[in-house]
Amino acid sequence: MTSLFHLAIHVHDLQAARQFYGTVLGCTEGRSTDTWVDFDFFGHQLSLHLGPPFATTRTGKVGDALVPMPHFGLVLDLADWQALAQRLQSAQVEFVMEPQIRFAGQSCEQWTMFFLDPSGNPIEVKGFANLDTVYAP
């Protein structure tokens, strides 16, 4: 079965969201009204609606780091992850967690980065050299 994930979240400003998701992240804009806009978020449907974003706290303990919870994101192959990390760095996006490797040498080895959209919604992007290891223990 093939499926797409759909996530709808609040943002403060649709123009700032369009700039970030469309220009910085390179997502294609879909349908919109004066209160929401859809994006193709790396093959998944992300709907951004005007309203107060969800509250977050740095309570997610992963390794030695505390990461924002809740958060959303995506998993990319390592080459695409590296290209996105470079794109974000070139756009001078401020990172919650700088691009880095996590669990080096383990079966679950991954690259990760955390950043916020203009409304403060936390996003994590993971990169794997082999996507077959995404669920490895």
C-alpha cells in the first residue's frame, strides 16, 4: 500500500510560511485560501492554517540531547539530507540542533538537525546512509 502523510498545523503568518517552506525548504505550494496554504512537503501534504502554533518544550531525551516536543519532520537518504543541510545553512537558518551525526557506528546511525519554522514549529530532518536501517534497534 502506498500512502501520503498529511499534517495540518498552525502558523502566525502565511507569507512568512510561504517564504520559509517554499523558498528556503523548496517545497511546492498547492491549494490555498486566505486562511491556509498546502505544501508538498517532500512528498507529503502539509497544511498550514492561521492560528496559534502548538506549545513545545525541550523534553524529548535522545542520546544526550533534549529536543523539542512535539515536533515533526522527515527522513531522507544521506545525500538529500546533506543537500538540505547546506541549503538551510546558506539561508542562515538558526538551528535548535546543528546538523550532526547521532549514534555513530551503531545500527541506527543517523544524521540529524532540528530547526524552527517562522512560527516556532520544530522540525527534525534525519538522514540515513541506508534507509533500510531507519527502524534498526
